[in-house]
Amino acid sequence: GDSITRGAQSMDTMTHPDFQGRGIFTKLATTCYEQAERSGYQVLYGFPNPLSYPGFVNRLGWTHAGDMTHWIRLISVSGISRIPPPVRPFVNVAAKLLPKGSTKGFEITYGKPPAGELEPLLAAWERAAAPCGVHRSAGWLDWRYAESAENNYIWVCAYQDDALQACGVWGMQNASWGSVADQRAHLVELLGSDIRALKAVVAAVIDQASSQGAILLETVSNIDRLNKIFRRAGFYAHRQAPFIVRTLGQWTPEVDVLSNGNWHIFGGDIDTF
């Protein structure tokens, strides 16, 4: 609803191979939840991989609320080792033929817009995110897409008649990640109500990601109006990512936080992006 609740995301879970099968995962997780509750957190969410999913749902009281679509848009396959070199030129041509949309009718700029221009877009996000979503504010955006994340996040804005209509943020692991960097670009924000402007932002992000050598552009979303844009811009539904939720303590929310249909999740809400 209109209230802001302290929530957190389940991120890394690891057990040394020599100590697996001793219940350490369960003990660590339980201690983590107790600490979070003492710190005032009331709800947790996460996106477990297939190995950790059973432990969360069967032993730790999490609910599989539903699935989020993982979208992928191929850009260039030159850096994908699994594709044989002789085939790559043909696949690259096919990727370039994918639809991406148009920026026609909008002025595209790069860089975070002034706070005053961003506020109406954030207010629209809050209205659309009801009843459950990750609260966005100018401060949250500064923290989430800070330079220290080493993902070279870039803001892309679509203006019409000098008025900001939509904006987005995308990023890709930079050289600081060393051999871990995999040339996968992530679309982490799309703010705005004008569908044409949102399409223009996506088209501009695809062009920019291509110019910076990305092999693909990906995001996760359960937002219908954005998912329709992705389909028309050459994205395909790669897989369904399980979305799990857990409440802490005796908290009784006014809405059902254990139902996927009540959540509004996109890109930057996921730690791996």
C-alpha cells in the first residue's frame, strides 16, 4: 500500500564442500533471519538457484510466490565461446536483424536527469508498484547505481518538447571484475508512463550496449506493460526465475506479500544485476 516496510534480499549462500550435509546452511540462514528481525526487518525476498531452492522452501519457511521472466536480447555472439567461430558471422547478422524499436520523435540524452525532472517518474513508479514493490527514491537510485558497483551504470533519457518522458539505467561489469566480467549487459531501470518513450529508451540502450561490445542485454520483470516492450524489441523469455518470499516475526501485512501477483519487480531489484 502506501506504507514503507523494511525488507531485505537473500543473496549469497555457500557451504564448503567438506562441511556439506551437516545442517550448516540451515543454522546460518536461521541466525541471519533472527538478526534481520532484531534489526527491524519484516520481509525477505530472493531468487534461489536450483541447488538452494529446496532448502529455502522445504526447510526454512520460504514461500514460492511465483516466477519472474528472465528476458534476454542477443546483441553480438562474437564473444560467446560455445558458438563455433565459422557460425558466428551468420548469427551476428541474425542478431542485427532483430527488432529494437525506434527513438524517432524523442531527444535521447545520457546521464542522470535532475532530481526535479525525475520526481514525477518516481511517483508514477510508486503508484504502479502497488501493493508491493521495492521503494525507489532519488537517494536509493544514487546508492544502487553508484560508481563503486563497478558496473559502469549509464542513464538513458528520452525527452520530448524539453520534458523528460522516460529514462532507464543499464550497466555491464567493467575491467575491475577481471576474468569474471562476461560482457552481459543488464537493463536495471525503466521509469516513465509513456510507452513510446519507454520504447525509445530501450532502443537507445540496445544501440549503446552494442557499441560497447555487449554480447546480450538482459533483465528480469513481471510487469506486463514492460514485458510487451521487450517482446517487440527482440527480447525472448529465456527462463522463469523462481521468486521466494518470507516474512519475519509476528508481522501481519495488510496485503498478501506471499503472492507473486501483488509484487512489482524489475531489473535492479535483483542483486545479480
